[in-house]
Amino acid sequence: MSKMFVGIDLGGTNIKIGCFNSRLKLICKTSAATEANMGPESVVDKIAKTVEKLLKDNGFFRKDIIAVGIGTPGPAKYKEGVIIASPNLPLFKNVPIKKMLSKRLNAPAVLENDANAACWGEYVLGAGRNVKDMIFFTLGTGIGGGIVCGGKLVRGSDGNGAELGHIIIYPGGRLCGCGQKGCVEAYASATNTAKRAAEAVKAGTKSSLKNVLERKDIITSKDVYEHLAAGDKLAKQITDETAEALAIVCVNMLHATEPKRIVFAGGMIAAGDILLDRIRYFFDRYIWPLKKETVEICFATLGEDAGIIGAAALAKQIKKI
């Protein structure tokens, strides 16, 4: 019998699914619209049917599944496999998704935070390979995070640790979507990088980004980096503020866990070295001078597959073969 591990990344908009062999080689993958407004039972049924179709289309069967891993946005009771609530899945309240999916696919399952799953994917097969201690940030609508210490994910007492985007770096600063003020997410997510640029333009700061705002009624982080490359001063200021915020949280995490590698993922890393070099610049500016640090700051390598790879790798842990 083929040994197959299924990795699932459940988002508010899309469900990504991958099937992997015992060496975590990707055999096949697919995606489908979540349709979260249909409710938990409908979503779980859709996941199961999509998995079954993916297997069938590639010459496998449900009986070939050894274990399933699923990454979801929190908060959740991960050990129990229950989604407590989710801003991206508004109808999911105390949903025992692990039990539901396990029953539907007739295989053991494990539930993990989506950022932790992506972190674990990068640790196992991506930018975190060959180290035992790693910090992971994903830069998108918000900022997700993951911590690996001594080769193990750090989850916290209730499984909801490593919310790195909500580390406060500027007390009393910008209001974050979580309700706190001064979180790194409020400054350095893709959404808030763009939002700060739009605020500056609306306040009268001269910038070529004004044309973007007038044309599209919105500025994206991609716009910021494109105009930075063209020499726009506001775009440089916004980029520096984002990089500085990320560097500060990197310094804090270095002192907390002393990772060997700090990895950035998510849509905003498409900015490339123009962003990474500035993060490194501010990191070197703020880190203590007492000893030479050997931590490496780099970009992730697995792209959008990190979540399904990590989920499958975690599934393999519960059914070691």
C-alpha cells in the first residue's frame, strides 16, 4: 500500500491540499475555494471530497492516507483539535475540526496553527534546514510567526504561543487589529506598510504614489517597493520604517531564543533585497555590541507550499513509519 500524508492549509478564501510520500516528496496538490460562509460541516465535507478527488485523479485511494495535517488560523485548542474562533472563518466557533476530518477521511489527524505549519515546512525542507533554532515571520495581511527551539515547535501552554506579529515594539503606538497598540504588525505587515503610505500621501507628503492613489483609490505594498526602485523619497521612508520595525522584533527574538536563522516569508518578500538589506541594516544598528552575532536573516524558499508541507510533516510525526 502507498503511504500517503495529506497536508491541508485552510484559509478564509482558499483551501490548499497536498499529498506527500513517506519522504515528504510532493506527489500532487490542488486548491479550492473555502466558501466559509457555508459553515464548518460544509467546509469539512468539501475538504474531504477534494482530497478524495485529488487522490483518485492521481491513482490513489482514501485507504492510502496514513495521516492528515491541517493548518488553520487561530485561536484554537490545538491538542484537542478544536478551532475556538477565527476572523477568516466567522462561522467556526468551537469546531472540533480534527475529529470531523479524521472521521471523514478515516485517518488520524493533527491540527496546527497555520503560521506554525508554514514555519515547520520551512524548517523541515526549506530555509531552516540544517539548523535547530529558527524564527519565522510571514508578512501578508498581518504578520504570523513560528519558533523552533532545539528542533521543536514552541507552542505555549495552551498552544497559542508564537504570535510574533503582536509583540509590542512601540508602546502606545498605532492601533493594531488585535486591539493592542504598537504591535509590529501595525507597522510592518504588507497591509499596514501600504496603509502608512496612503496616510502620508493623504496628509500632503509629495510622492509619485499620489498618482497611484488617485488612479486606483488604494496603495499596495507592491506599489511602495516599485516606487522605491524608481527613487521616490516617501517610498524609501515607508520601507525604512517597515524594515526598522521588523529589525526591532528580530533583535527581541534573538535575545529571547538565540536562533541560528531568522526567516521571512509571505507576499511582501517579493520586494527582494531592497527590503532584506534594510532589515539587516537596522538589525546591525540595534543589536548589542558585546559579541559578534552569527544569526542569518534570510527569505523563505518554499513559497505557497510551506503550509501544506509543514502540515504533512506534522502528520508524519503522529504516525511515524
